[in-house]
Amino acid sequence: MIDFGLKDAIDILCVAFLLYYIYKLMKTSGSLNVFYGILIFGVTWILVSQIFQMKLLGSIFDKLVSVGVLALIILFQEDIRRFFLTIGTSNRFSILRRLFSRKKKGTEEENPAIMQIVRACDFMSKNYVGALIIIERDMSLNDIVNTGEVIDANINAQLIKNIFFKNSPLHDGAMIISENRIKAAACILPVSHSTNIPKEMGLRHRAALGITQQSDAVAIIVSEETGRITIAFRGEFTIGVSQEELESYLTTVM
């Protein structure tokens, strides 16, 4: 008779939750086929080694697993980093973050910088001016800031419009906003290789998705072809955002 208790049920639920969480992350990064391959290999290894107890084949699989774990860590270091980042920045663990960080002044007050960003995006949308704005949250983007031209200026709608003006030397790249200041412009972002991105979306959208897959930042994209405003967050797009929706969204994240 199989001895199955509450502890075993919790154990199974934890494993199922972990697999589902990994599945979601791999799906976001476009590595879903690799996840299926690893899952099939793991099930085969358990069948050979534990259930059928095939000693020769089992020993070969054991050696592959011991070497394969290290290889997977090296191969998927960005996905593993994003996994722990997602856990650390999840709202479920916001209490822990508050214990180890000081509360910023004025976080509950209205942020005047939001309207400056919204006005600039609305103007650029109506005039078909392409733009890519990245808003830093809990995870530092200093390595991204260093790839562009450091500005460190107050957030101003006119300045944002001038930077993304078609003939401006800084328009080709991303603007980084951190701590209610424009930190840099013309920054280089990691490009997402996800196969789920619609074909009509260009390099700006791929770069926006890439940075939101590797950090907890929020990306705002204004399409030069359609004038459409899109928000990228945690590897997902919100397409066709209105001025009111953008203001509401930024109020939440900033």
C-alpha cells in the first residue's frame, strides 16, 4: 500500500508550481522547445533509473544529468537571472523588499513627471515620431545607461520630443528614465529573439521586449509607422494604449 500524506501532496504541488513558473519564463523568452526537450529527458531519466532500474543505461543518464545541470546553468544564465528577478520583484514579496529598503519620499504623492511623459508620447503618436522610453523600477539599469549619452535632466515633454525628433542625433536608441530624471538617451538595449512578436513590429519593439524580459523595467514604444503607443512589461505587450490608459499605467508603476 502506498503511503501518501499531506506532505507528499504539498511536495507535488510545489513541483507543479515550479514547472509551471519555468514554463511561463521559457515561453516568454522563446525557449519553449528547449523546455519540452528538458522535460522529456527528465521523465525518461526517471523511468530508466528509478522505475525500470536499467543499470547500464541508467548510469549513462546519470552522467549526462550531472554534466547537463552545469551546462544548462551556463546556457540559460539570463533565464535563471530573470527567474529570480521575477520572484524578487513580485508583489507577493513586496513586504520583504520593504523590510530591507527605505521608503522613498513622496511615493504616495502625485508625480508631475508622468504628465510630461504622457504629453510627449501623445504628441509623438499624433505626428508619427518613433520613440522608445524605458522607465527603471527596482532593478538598476546603469549598465544600459552607460551605452548611451548621459543627460541627467528633469523630465520635460519638450526635451523628450526634441530627443526623438527625426533629425536629432539622439533619436536612434532608447531613453532611460530613473528616479524621476532623464538619465540617458541613445542607449542600446538587448534585443528579444522571441518568435511570438508580430511581424509588423520592428526593432524598437524587439528591444523593448528584450529589456523587459531581462529586468523589471517598463518600456513605452511609439511606432513611427502607425503612431500607435505600446507598453512592454515583463515580456508582454499592451498594444494601442490611449493617453488616459498610459497615464493610469504610469501612475501605477512610477
